[in-house]
Amino acid sequence: MSRTVDKVVSADGTAIAFEKQGTGPAVVLVGGALMTRGASAELAALLAERFTVITYDRRGRGDSGDAPAYEVRREIEDIDALIEGPGGGSAMLFGMSSGAVLALEATARGSAVPRLALYEPPFITDGSRSPLPADYVAHLTELTGRQAYGDAVAYFMTAAVGVPGEVVAGMRQAPFWADMEAVAHTLSYDGRIMGDTMSGRPLPVERWASVTVPVLVGSGDLGDPHMLTGARELAATGDNFTLRVFPGEEHNIAAQTLAPALADFFGGEQAR
């Protein structure tokens, strides 16, 4: 199966690295916090049997460039560059975790997206777990500003993901920790994308009122309860939103489970 590694140049001049494989309608996979394009390799390979699948390193990660100052709209421009370039002018999006919120935001702001699929945007809309601290993004920025990348990852894991501190202490000794430290400076980017949607308050659904394309909102039923609650709340936004609950799945859903559902959704009659 054909597969290429290349770069597109975003509106602000930042080079964004991507891989493309398969043939058919274009699908861009948008990763969540700490994810580089390789994290979606298995899902991409499965979808490439029916679609042209584009995986990419979000800005500041992997082989992509970055800019001195971060703005959410720059990440949307990155998606637009991928849609216009390798996507051929229109592409469906799949967003994972905080990448789901980025994909949702891009669609709301007018990116050429005929269909949108999301899996477990990490909203906190009730009291089932503690909300993020009010200074969450500021603290991440302070930690990475003094190059305390390991501490930044640990703070994300405890404050945002909810991993117990003693578990995180053990994780810091694992080989994969260095890979997370390498992209730790982008954790505040995801925090800014999430905005106040992890505050324990109801979703600001008016923020995405302009999304009129078909949207699939997925969640597992074995993970943190707030994930499913948030997915249900988002899916209630409008008649174009559909909730899909995956039995026995958590936040790290199996690619073999997710791919058929995405293929069915992206292959619908309105897809192009």
C-alpha cells in the first residue's frame, strides 16, 4: 500500500509533517495530547483500505515546526493546509481526545469538512471528578518555560488525566517517558484548545452551533464516567450529532474496534 512522508506549509509559514496512505475519500486523523502521527499508525492502516488517510504531527511535535507564540487558530490553519494539500480540498476529520475538540473547533470555524468523527473529547461537565485547576495552562507554561518537561508531563497526568501520583512516579522510570517529555511543551496548547470545557460546568454548546455536518461522537463505557457524560452532552447538541457507545472500551480504544465504525460513518452517502 502506497505511503508517503511529506510536509505542507501552514498559513504562518510553519511546516507540518504528514504521512498519506490509501486511496479514496480523504480522512485526516487529529491526535490528542502528547500524540505524534505514529500513534495513529494502526488505525490509519485499517482505514487506508477504503480511504486516503492523512496522519500528521501537530505543530511543535515530531517532524513539524512551531511558532514562537501559540494560537488555537494556527492549529486550525494547519488542518486547513492538510485539507487543501494532500486532502484535495475537502477531508473528513477524526479527532481523538483533545484532538477531537480541535477537530470540532476547525469544523465550527469553516474548515472544508463534510463529516466529523470524535472519540472521547475529555470534557468535565459534572461532579464525577475534579475539574482542572484554574491556573492549569499557566502552570504548564511556567514548567515548560523553565524546561521542567518531566514535571509538566507529571502535572498533566495527575491534574488532567487523573492518574494517581504514585503511579506517575513509576511511569517516570519507563522508556516511553522521554518521548512524552519531548512534546511536553505542547501540553499547554491542548489546554488552550479545551478552554473551560473541563471546569465541571455544562458545555458551551453555542460555541459549536455552526457545525451542521454529520458528527459521530464516540465513547467507551468502561473508562472514566465523565468521558461518557461529556460525549452524551455533546451528542445532544443537535440532530446532526450521533452518539456511539463502544461496549468494553476505555479511552485507549482498540483500533480494530474503532476502524469499522469510522469506515461505516465516513462511507455514508453524504461523504465525499
